[in-house]
Amino acid sequence: MKGKIFFINILLFICLSPVYGQPAEIKLWPSGIPGAISNNTYTEFSSIENVIITRWSKVTNPTLTVFLPAREKATGAAVLICPGGGYSMLAFSHEGFDIAKWLNENGIAGIILKYRLPSDLIMKDKSTGPLQDAQEAIRTIRRRAKEWNIDPKKIGVIGFSAGGHLASTLSTHYDDKIYDVKDGVSARPDFSLLIYPVITMDETFTHAGSRRNLIGENPSDELIKRFSNELMINENTPPAFLVHSADDKVVPVRNSQVYFSGLLKYNIPSELHIFQKGGHGYGLSPGQGTQAAWPGLCLEWLKASGLD
């Protein structure tokens, strides 16, 4: 199976390389994953449609898939991409590959994070496993910024649904000491793009599956507060661009509203777009409803903020 996936990935990279450069997959933790528990019965796997990986489950080998724009188009900006999936799988196609291609088309490096999904079977602390991966991903991008033609002060994160929770957790917990860092490279993203994100662990308006998978069935009040990211905002939280639909029945729109309100409290330059319809999980949403405007609005916000 691993050989088949490798072959499919190579085909994908060859197909995209004439337009989007030479994508490459690299191990996030080449020297060993912090806090990992060895479990030979727990095996990651992917779902494949039309030779494209659409989702990953039971991730045990975190990676970065790096899509760099053509050098003559590159703006120097880069975005770490966190696909959603309720912390139970990763929607790797429409919230991963499609986003990387869109960013490349606009001169921005798109780097997809295949992050570990929280599990007591492979992690000593499942609540911090995904955050460890996200922190190390930003640090890796900064360490290799010169090599990848990236401005180390223009590295952001985009997250969708539960990936939006991870992106907002990274934005508010980037300085948490959750593994041994050998250098002083910062894990703080310079901006965050949060698309129909899970923000809170407050059971009255969270996404129940994401909460259960990340912090368990009966979490302590301390754990609930720690991962309710609207409560963790301070003056150093990066600017954010948020998108949500009012009719989202999966992740209530209040998630984006409370995060935006928290940013306003600290006068952090940010923008929130709430669309009347759209539901949940639409990705780039080409040509369907007013929510399809969000990619263009996002690019305008990046440009206006000097981050593109």
C-alpha cells in the first residue's frame, strides 16, 4: 500500500510540476517524534480518488508537502495549510492540494501539514500532539526560508474547520513549551486565515467531535479553557482573516464571532466575513453562492496588510 501511495504522489507531482514548480514531501520530525508511543497495530492510511489522495486517517508520520510558486511570481509569502476533518481525518484534497495550488497561482508558497490526529494510542498527551506538529512546521519553514525563497516575516497559517482550531491554537499557543526546541526559531505565525473554524471547546457552541477527539469525553475545566482559543488571545496574537457562513450547522458561526471579538479587544488588525449561506466544508467553493467570494477577499486583505 505504501508503494502505491508513493507512486500516486509521484504522478501527482509530475502532473503539477509544469505549472506549480516541483512539490516535495519532507518528514517533519526526521530525528524522532516528541511524546510518541510506539504502536505497531496503529497504521496510517489514505483514501484515493482519481489518483489523488483525498484524505488521511490515523496519521503517524507527520509531513510537509511543499508547493513553491514560480520564482518570477513569488511574493515571498508562505502559508502553512491545516486541512480539516474533526481531528479524526484530514481532508487533504479540497482543503489541502487545492489550497496550495490557489496560493501558488497568486505567488504564495503553500505548504500542507499532514498532522497527527489526537490519539492516546500513539501520544503521551493527545491534546498537544497536533500543536507540536504545527509549531515545528512553522519553525521548519522559517529555518528553510532562504532556501525556499520565503520572507521569514511573511509566514502565515490557514486552517479549515478543525484545521482552523489547530491554526488558531498555533496563533495563541505558539510559545507553549511542549517539546524540546534546539534553537530560538519562533513558531509564531505572522497571520492566520481561519475558514469556518472550530475555535472553542465550550460545549454550548463547539464542534462536539473535534472536542471529544482532542481533549476527551470528560475534560477538566482547565483543559477546556486552554483550548478555547478565544480565551487565549493577547496583544501578541497575529492578525486574522475569518470566514464563516451563518447557516453552518456543523460549526456554529459564533466560533468565528468570539475570536474576532477577542482580536478587537486587543486592537489586532483583523477581518471577519459572515455569508448568509454556504453551510460547511466548501473549501474554495467555485461559483456557488456568495461564500465563493472569500478567496478574492482574502487576497485583498493580505495585500492591504502588506502580507502577500
